[in-house]
Amino acid sequence: MRSNFSQSTTLSQELAKRGQRAEHYFTADPNTALPKLRQFAELVAQEAAARIGVYQAISALSPEIKQLFHSLLKVGNAALGVPHSGCAA
């Protein structure tokens, strides 16, 4: 069976691999699929930011945007049952 993420290999081998992993576990083990899907989404965000030239300039983000990303991290961790690490925003 062909993966829905096969075409992603033209953009990034790692992107395709993470998407295929999430897809693989989707029906067999949804609890495993969630962190795989999150890893895929995080890589999509990193790839997109790098392509438009903002990934290297994270320090230039406003405090509000940094707080937004930190909040998303905390919500994602809570959804996966990962305890808050106490990392700074």
C-alpha cells in the first residue's frame, strides 16, 4: 500500500519518514500515532521556517510569539501525558 506521504520525499526524506510512521500507527496504535504525528508537524514547521529564512532567527521573535510557541509545547506535552519539564520560554 502506498503511503499518503510518499510525495513528501521530494521535499525531505525525514519529513516523508515521519509522516509514514504516523500513518502506519494510525489504526494499529493511535496512542503511538499521536507523538509520531506531532514529530511530523514539528518538522513541517521547522522546514517551512527554514525555507522562508526565519528558522535561524528565532531570537528575533517577539516575546509574545515565543510565549505562544511555548504554550503550544505545554499543551502538546499535556495531551501526550508528558510532564512539564520546567523549560524556559
